[in-house]
Amino acid sequence: MIEDKNQQRTSLENLGEFGLIEHLTKNFDIKHKSTIKSIGDDAAVLEFKTNQIVVTTDLLIENVHFDLSYVPLKHLGYKAVVVNLSDVYAMNANATQITVSIAVSNRFPLEALEDLYAGIEAAAKIYNIDVIGGDTTSSTTGLIISVTAIGAVDEKNVVLRSGAKANDLVVVTGDIGASYMGLQVLEREKEVFKVNPQNQPDLSMYSYIIERQLKPEARKDVIELLKSLDVKPTSMIDISDGLSSEIIHLCKNSDVGVELYENKIPLDPQVISTCEEFNIDSTTIALNGGEDYELLMTISQEDFPKIKGNPNLTVIGYITEKSRGMHLITRGEQAIPIIAKGWNAMKNEV
């Protein structure tokens, strides 16, 4: 972590655990009626009345999931929230609350954690969620962040991974592959910096893909769009581990097969040009990159007229009978079996 030697450094020991929590969470306000009691008691109290509750949690570990040599702490706080909200939206639910727990070593001053929580606060405001609790403890291995997200959804609107049927259309939001290529650029510039610390890289030509890596967004807007279009997906999942891994999850949970079309996969021009620069196949990155936090869904063909031409949604294939398997149809019209080569939390490689 690069530190400004002139920056004020307040030791965490001066505050203690409860003082630290109170200091970091003092600016969080309550937005939802379902939050009866938040931070400040032994546990939060929530009341959702008739809705079903969606709960998801995620763990981010320094040097496994993020590298503080190029990840600003404010961005990290924002991303830690967003990756959890993405899972809530993938259930077709509305995210309402989060808890945030951190383990931190004594190399981090209070000011560093203020930056981290500024990112958490920004995400909470943008996505209209309440921060209702968490925990802090010491760490001997760097920074660890755990976020749990809670959401609510009417029983009839829940979307699982298991509802896809033969002939459903496979739809993806936004574009994919950008986050992984942003990471490749950041890793390359880190190595250059190690050799020549005086070198300041010009990353302006990579602005989109770097932002997709450092500050992703969850697709709350798509959930609202689908509702306005009166479209309920038959299955849905967020793209955190790569398109290939996620479509395999959908197919296995729904007991179906799939055909995806290479020429339909949405790629940003910056992804294509950066793949060419790195001499990497862009389709491979789209299939295996991960951390895009777009939504992958299946919809009934009857709903196609409702989404046709919408710039947020791209049809990239269709669901088949299980016996036909899972295939990518290449630009040359070859059927290639889809296999999962995306993010593996136990291997940390693509």
C-alpha cells in the first residue's frame, strides 16, 4: 500500500473496538421502514411483514480478492457492498440492509478505514440501503472485509437458478469481459511501477475497463426495468465468476442444455482493443473473465417482444433439452462444449 508520509495517522488503539465502530458508522442514516433497530444494540431488528427475505454474504481478503497497491480503499468499500447487492438483485429482490465486518492489521491508521467506510457510505446512499451492524477485529494477515446483504421480495416474484425451460431465450445485461481486462492493465502497470517507481502511467485509454474492475455497479436498474416491462425471468444469476461458469450453474440447476452464440456476446470496443493489445482472445475473456456483475437470465419467448431492441438486454442464445448439452456456437458455426474456466476461489486464477 502506497502511503502519503505527510498524511495524518491515528492509531486504532486510541479508539478501541466500540469507539471505532461508532466513529466509522456515525454518518449512516436509516431509509427503510423494515429497519426497526440498526447499529447500537446487541443485534439489529428488522420487520418485513409479508415479503420473503433474501440473504447473501461475501468475503473479500487482501491479496486474494484485491491488491491495495492499486485499489483505492474508497473504491474497495464501494465494491464490497456492490458485489453483495448484485446477488440480491439476481433473485429479483430489492436490497434493503447490509452488515459490514472487517478484520484489520495495525498497519492501517484510522484515516485509511475512514476512506474504506466512505466508499461503503457512498454505495449505501446510491443503492438506498441501510447499514445495520457488523463487527471489527484485529488481523495479522492484512485487511479482510465481510458484507452480508439482506433483501425482500414478494413470493410470486422470486427468481431462482432452477426455472429455465427448453426454448427460453438466454439474455445478458450490459457487456462482459471489461472487469477482467481492467485487472490485466492494472497488474501490468504494477509490474512497471516496481521497475521504475517514478513512472506514472497514463491509463486514460483504459478508463472504462479499469472502472469496471475498481468500481463495478450492481444492476438494480435492470430489476426495475424488468418490472416496468412486465417481464419475470424464468431463471437468473449474476456474472461474478465468468459467463461460462454461470450458464453451467443455470443449466445444471434447471436440468437443461444451452446454445450460446459467439457473435451475440456483447463486448465493449475497449475490451476488444485491449484484448488485441494483450494478444488474448476476447471471447475467451467474455466466457471466463468474471467480476462483471451483470445479470444472466432466461426469459420465455413470449416475452421477447417486450425486450426487443432494449439497449440494456442482449439475447445471446437459447435453452435446449438437457440431452443436447451445453455449447458455444462459434462465428464459424462450430459447436464447442462450454466448460467452466472462470474464477475459482480455491485456485485464484483464470
